Amino acid sequence: MNEPFQPQETAFLTYPAGGWRKAMFKWPIQLWRLGLGPLIGRYLMLITHTGRKSGQPRRTMVEYHEWQGHKYAPCAFGPRAQWYKNIAADPRVTIQTAAGAAPMLARRVTDPAELTGAVRHIQQRNPAMTNAYLATLGIQPDLSDLAARKERVYIITFDPTDEPTPPPLPADLAWLWLVAALLPLLLLRGRRPGKREEATHG
């Protein structure tokens, strides 16, 4: 059996094994917890999947595009990505976008017509990102070269399901906005007695 093709890493696409790179990929999830899902969910999708070893919910934020009624998410690091390994083991996921949360079955796009159509659509919407991704796979930015090396491309799509899926991520930190709004008022109120005291002693 041939080993899966390993994408060429670049400064633009480097596998986030740990440290600041991994943190950078995770921080948008905190924005979702802050209640900004309706805003960032126009461009990014939050996927809740099940850890293949832990059995616990795991979450990943990815770029997505809609085409012919389906949502498509490129998996830049292919079979190396932990979230791809998880959905390969258990495809039942919950996706969250600006449209809300939905239970889905994740699947890798392997049909040649669907794959080339989805990539072409994504390429039209974001040519710089798509061409950089294809370059890491050794693929020229044209459909004929894509068709010849389609096994290197990992595009994930999602089909509706009635099966149970992991719980969606709540906006459990949205209350911090209220704290941030009230804090200046509390600080100003705390200073007023001091000013009145200065005026009295003056």
C-alpha cells in the first residue's frame, strides 16, 4: 500500500504541531464562545467531532464554502490533521455557522465531478488561498492537473443526519461583554467620592 501523499510545508501552511501555531488555530474558538458566531460564522465553520481515543467532544474551526446546497471545507493537512482522523473514525459531527448548528455526517469528497466542481468554486472565491494549497500538493491550479492527482486533495463536505451527534459549542463567555461594558462605569463611580472629598477639604 502506498503511503498517503504528504503536503509540502511552507511558511504559509505549516502543520501546527504545538506552541503558538496550535494556539493560533484554536483562538477563533474563543471568539465563538464570546458570542461572535453569527459574525465569524459567515466565513468559518466550527466542527464538533468526537476524539477517536478519548471519546470526548473535540472542536475545530475551518474555512468553508457553500456550493450547490452543500458546505465544503478544505483540510489543508489531509490525513495528518487530527480532526480528519477523528471524523474518519466517527463521521457524526455538529457544524456551526452563521446559519446555526446542524447535525451532520462528514465525508471526504472523492467523486471526481464533485471534487473538481467544489475546488473550482472555492478557487473562484479565494484564488490565492486555493492555489497556495494546491501548490503544497504539487498540483497546478488547473482542473486537468487536479483530476490527475485528486487523491492528494482532502475536501470535506457534510450530509444531514438524524443520528446523535456531539453537542454544539455554547456562547458561554458572552457575559464578558456585559462586564467589559460595566467596568468603566464602575471605575468612574469609584473615583467620584474621592473628588467630592477633595472639594470638601479644599
